Amino acid sequence: MLEIFGVWLAAFLTLAILSLVIKENPVYRFAEHIFVGVSAGYGIMNAFNQAIWPQIAQGIRDSKYVIFKLGTFNFFGQEVPFLTLGQLVVLIGAILGIMMLTKLEIFGYIAPNLRWLSLYPLAVTIGIYTGIGLTATFQGFIFPQIKASFLPLWTNDAFVTFSNWVFLIGVITSILYFFFSTEQKGIMKPIVNIGIVFIMVAFGASFGYTVMGRISLLLGRIYFLLHNWLHVI
């Protein structure tokens, strides 16, 4: 019975979302709000269970790096010393998290003079993620792409040789398109035009891949309606 109810509910929500094809209506907005709310709730709980709480528990259970032996306490059946490095990190994180709450709109009415406290955790968060993001970008994207562009231009396979030359020409002309230090005229004009062709081909392939992905999702929902709901196929 519960499975049948789930199928009918999923079919209703699917048709409600697809009703936007006709025009925006209250049924579509109802399904949209449910989707946003469920997604937000699931995302918050998943982040808490998979990332936040495991990090907090690991930091509190840390007994390797003891800073000051101020005693012990019981944490879910485990005796841990106080104060360790992990617990200090958790404590600092909790303080920054509380300071971040002053960014909420309600503090504008309760304590407007304290809203500046949220700037410190924001600065720490942005600084950390900027450093991590730059490092990850260079190591995960830029350096591998530079390394992958060094291809042999002469091989025993004619098709591989042709592909490598096309790749080299595409890389050079695409980079020159974004070289704005000199005016794109004279010999630069046809080179830049070739780069534009490669860029448009890349954009077209990316857009086509995105559309095909969306069509696959649509076909999946149509198959669900015809197979699981209506049992037509």
C-alpha cells in the first residue's frame, strides 16, 4: 500500500512540474516549493551527518595531542582528556559559527551593533576556501591541461598525427583569442577567427551534452509514468 501511494505521489509531482510547459500555475508552484524544501532539508541533514558531526566527534575524541590536561570527561561512553588540539579546533569552530549567526536578519532588530561579528567568520571561511580552491584548480585542472597539451606531432598513425595537429592549432588559436594586449588585426585576424571556430565547437558540444542529459532525465520520467504508474509498457 505504501509503495502504491509513493508511486501516485511521484506521478502527481512529475505531472505538476511538467505542467509548466502549458503555463505557470499554482500546482507547479506547489510542487516546486516541495522540491526546494525537501532538497534543502535533505542537504542540511546530509551535510550534518556526513561532514559536520563526524568532524566534531573526531575532534572531541582526539586524545593524541593534549595541550593542557585539565581533566577528563565522558563522550558517548568514551573517556577523553580535556583539553586537546582537536577539541580546541572544535571550540574555535563553534565560536566562529555562533558569530556567523549574528548575520541573521533577526539580529538587526535584537542587537544591530553586534552584526559586525559575522565579518570575522566570513573572512576566515572565504580565505580558507580561496586558498583551497586555488590549489585544487591548479593541481586538478590547469597543470593537467598543460601537461595534456604536450602531444607528439609525428606518429606512425596518420589519424593520431592529424588529431594532435588539430588539437595544437585549437589550443594556440583559442588562447590567442583571449590575448588582448595587441589589436586583433592583420595576421592576427584569421588566427583569431580560427580560434573562434574551435571555441564555438566546444560550446556547441557542451550545450549538446547538457541537452542530451536533460532529455535523458525527461525520458526517465516519461518511462516512470507509462511503466510504473499507468502500466502501459
